[in-house]
Amino acid sequence: MVVKKKIDITFVRTKKTMEKYLKAVEQFRRGDKKPFDGEFENPIAEFKHWVIIKNAFPYDSFAEVHHLIFTKRKVDFNWDKLTDEEIQELNEIKKTYASEHYDAIWENLPKAQSAPGHFHLHLLKLKRVQLDPESDN
């Protein structure tokens, strides 16, 4: 898959990560590199129909952990193309594994998808700050 669309700058990534991401996107466009090459070799978790991997370009401006959950079967990002078994297993993963390890599941809509050729969702553990209850802030 080659990414052909214009990339908008968003505030989900830190400047350093965004620069790394834009460099990689340029390599994808030239065909020097394919998205997610080698990243499935050491999954964080693996299920019958799904695999969780680390995101090389995390939303690190607000998330301390950003993983991706992909279908093992390569399928376009379209909920209607998932099998009943894939949906059932995803729902089970959300209730168990994901709810134990993450705060949110993020779905990018078509306008923001940089890898639309393979169904995936973002698994996020959000950054936290300690607030002093005695403080006015």
C-alpha cells in the first residue's frame, strides 16, 4: 500500500514523533518502505483473528501508550467487511484484554486514515497528571 494523500499536521503527536512520521510517509510514497513492515513479528498480544502491535508513530502528545490492533486477515478498513467471528472476538478483547490495559479505543475516520488498506484500531493509555486537591489549579 502506498500512502498518496496529503498529511495534515495534527496535535496528537509530539513534534519529534511527527517529524519521524512524515519522513516515513515520504518513504512509503516513494515505495522505499511499506507501512508496518516487520512490526507484526513481535506482537504485544495475539488472538485468533487479531494482533496487537506497538505503534511506531504514537499519539504521544496525550497518550503514554499507543498500540494498534489489526485483523490478521488483511481487509480494508470497513466494518462491513469484518466477519461475524472477527467482530465477536473484537468485542471479547474489548471487554477483557483491552479494558485491563488501555483507557480508550480510537477509530480514525476515512479523512484521517493513513493506513486505510488494513483494518485497525488505536489502543490508548492516556497520560495522567497529579492534581493537588489543596491547590486552586
